[in-house]
Amino acid sequence: MADSQTDLLEIRGLTIALPEGADRDHAVRALDLSIRRGECVCLVGESGSGKSITAQALLDMLPRGLKKTEGEIVFEGAPLPVGDRAAMRRIRGDRIGLIFQEPAATLDPVMTVGKQIEELLQVHGMGSARARRTRALEMITAVRLADPERIHKSYPHQLSGGQAQRIAIAMALALKPALLIADEPTTALDVTTQAEILALIRDLQHEFRAGLLFITHDLSVVADIADRVMVMREGEVVETGTRDEIFEKPSHPYTIRLLESLPKPGAKSPGEDKPVVLEARDIAITYHQRDGVFGNRAIEAVRGVSLTLKRGETHGLVGQSGSGKSSLVRGILQLEPLSGGTVLLDGTDITATGMTRAMRKRIQLVQQDPFSALNPRQKAGWSVAEGALIHGATRQQAAERARAMLALVGLPEQAFDRFPHEFSGGQRQRLCIARALVVEPEILVADEAISALDVSIQAQILALFASLQKKLGFAMLFVTHDLRVAASICDAVTVMYRGEAVEQGPASKVLVTPAHDYTRTLLEAVPDRAGRATSSLARAGRVTATGGDPS
């Protein structure tokens, strides 16, 4: 808990109005929030609940069209000078640090990360270039990056996602701010990197004696970091309490629903044996990277990986970022040249024959980011119908199939004539699923298809996958870094590590009694506090064992 009884930050009755024509009149309404020095307060809720808008109000960085209409923000005992641009520039970075969700969007791609840290120090008045460089190296060391000198000279694209997020943390803490705001800092990270980043933020927060406002849509990640939790819905705080109170005795139906939405522990039991529809044998993929004056350097992304996908079943590919999951998928789909191995589709060697248009129809892909996967200038209905048109349907037939598929994935009839920006993230992912299934494929490949979604939307999409698979009978290759998700949906799994398959078998065996140390490490990194909380609710009769209201 906090090491001081004095509030570092106090927000009283904050209300932020939305522009006319929005679906509600406020982004945030009558919000009260306080943070003491050394305390971590987690702001939890789905997209659109007002979490990030609250943080932007603290930094006087509200988007155009939004306006603070009521409320007071007191920081370090004085009203925050909102509206005074010069004063707020001095406070940002110096007294209030911010860690964004996506470090790639905040780091300058043409400047080394060391120079970016030093630039921040220079803007806030740190004296000599030598002092700034020394401080930058100290911060790179503080966030536990090996070889600080090399990292200091590296560009953002030369870092992994976890390394880039550590640099973002180093920049946020470089001037030892009194308050640190972390806005979804672990959303796109794999479970082991997420656990490391959460522990790092908490350790550095204690070391610098900073207050921490941690914003997330996932209740499970707050278990090891929060002192207090505030749950937001549609701009209002619906429940607040200590971490234990929220996890063990949630009182508001919305909080209970968020907990129910988390993937449940356990794995699917093996069913009847089914015929193999796709087989990959000894797949190898090597990339060639320019290495200065010495020519190309070979990087083995995948080495000797084999797997089988059975008709109507789901096979999970799990592992950390950089383990070779997506490279393997691209190789199987013949989107990446293989340096070894074969891929068989219903017994036909497609590495020898090549992927014909007819074969492409049988395997369809759902990508991680639905917004970038959809044409922003094309109406949703025709984005869905496009596959049917490519594979020979008339315009009328394609439109009819698209409308039927939109209904099947739970989208209203009006969705056909809307553009992608008019949908929520979960609805856009439903569009991508509909587009993939409109040609009636035998195999669906889902590459991190739910990793960026709210937990409640994740639950809906997972349920949708299961329902459609039962109805349409397709097999699914499901790529994920979240072992809870893999356990809830997969029949079999392949665990990838450094380009190799280190463990493989039924999900009920691999994810319950793993044989390999790496699989055990992945499982140990999975937050399980929320799963225990849901179990306690079930025991109390608040929810059924499978989720939902017993009434």
C-alpha cells in the first residue's frame, strides 16, 4: 500500500462532455479518484468506458471535441494548471510520466533510443550532454536491459516488443516523476513478457516512490500490481475497492461479468479421432538479413516443425513473441518460402504443386488487427462478399452470401452498408471472420485474432468461433500467446520456442501436466487470480460453474 497518507492526486467530480450526436452525452461523469504516494490504483473497464480519457484529462491532452465541464484536479496539493500550456509542458514528463500502450507508436523510428531518452532530459533542463548520456544509460540499466551500451545505440525497429516497452518505461521514469500513468502497457505482449513488465513497473514504482495509475481492460493483470481497483463503465465508476475485495467479493453485475469473461482454467478433453486435413512435416524457414559489409546473415526462424490438423478440431500454436508461430503459419499458407519440409492438404503436397486459387479457397486467414485488414473505403458488406466474387460467384450471389454470413456472426442487417470505422473493435473482428468464412473454407487460420480485444469481447469471439466451428465443421489453426485462451478452445497444441516445437499433444495433457520446462514457464506466467475469483463466485452461487447468472 501507499507509504504516505497524503493524497498525491485527487480528482473530484470530473465530467467530460462528448460532442453532440454521440451515443451518450459524456465520456466521463462525476468521477472521484485519489492516489497516494507509492500506491497503485487500477482503472479497469472495456473500450469506451472512459479510462484513457481520464488519463488524458490529467495531462491536459483531451482530443478535439471533448471538453471538461465540471470537476477539480488537485496534484501535489495544488490545482493542476489545466489550460496553461507552458506550465503543463513542465509537468508532463517531469512530475507526471506516461507509458503508452504501443511503444512503436511513441518512439521515433529515425532516432536511437538513447538519444530519445536524452532529448527528454534536455527538454526538461538537464545540463551537460555527458550527464544526459549517463542518466540515459542508468535508466536503460534500471529497466533491466542487457548490454545498455548496445541498446543505447539501437533504433526502435532493432528491439523486440518487450524491449521497446522497457524503453518507454525508462523514458517515463527518467526524471523521477511523482505520478506514473500506465495506459494498457501490456496488452499486446505475450504472457511471460507481460509478467516481466508488470513486475518491473511495480518494482520501479516502489523504488521511485511514485503513485501509479494503471489503466487496463483485463482484470487478470491487476492481481499482482493493484492496491485499489476502480471499475468503469460508460464513463462512470460502478465499483471500487481493494484488490482483494474486487477479486473475491465483487458486488456490481458489470464487475462480475468482466470476471466471468476471463478464459477459464482447464483444457478441452480429447474427443473422437478424426481424419487429418492438413499436415506439416519438418518445416524450416530461414530469413536472410543484411549484415553490414559482410553480406547476408541467415536467421533460422523455424527449424524442423511438424504438426497435424484434424477435420473439425482446433490446433493451437502457443509461445512467446519471436518463437516462430507466425512464420510457421505463413510457411504453411505458402506466403513465405520454405527452406525445408512439406505441407500436405488432404494428402496433396502443396509445396510441390503450389497453392492454386481453389486451394486458397480451402484455407482462409483471420488476422490480428481487423482495422488494417479491412479496406477503409469499402463498405463492410462488399469486404465480406469479396472472397465469394473472387471465387466465381455473381455479384448478387456474393451479396446474398455476405448478408447470410453477417447474420451468422451476429451483426445486424444494416452492417452491410457501413464502413469499417463505424464498427467497434469486436464488430470489426466479426467482419473479418465473416469474410474468411464466406467461401466455406475447410481450414480457418486465426493469427492472434483476439489479443487486442477487451476480455468480454474476447469471450464473445471465442464463443463465436466454437459455435461456427460446430455449425460449419471447419478445422482451425489458432495462434496465440495466451495459454488461458488456448486451454479454453484448443483440442491439441504445439508449443513453440526459438523456432522449434518443444512440446506437442492434446491440450488437456500439455496445458495441465506439461513435460517441458518452457511450457511450465509459460503456465507459471499466466495470471490466475481472476480464475480463483470466478471459482469463489460459483461456490457462493453468484454465477454458475460455466459462467452466467444461475437464474
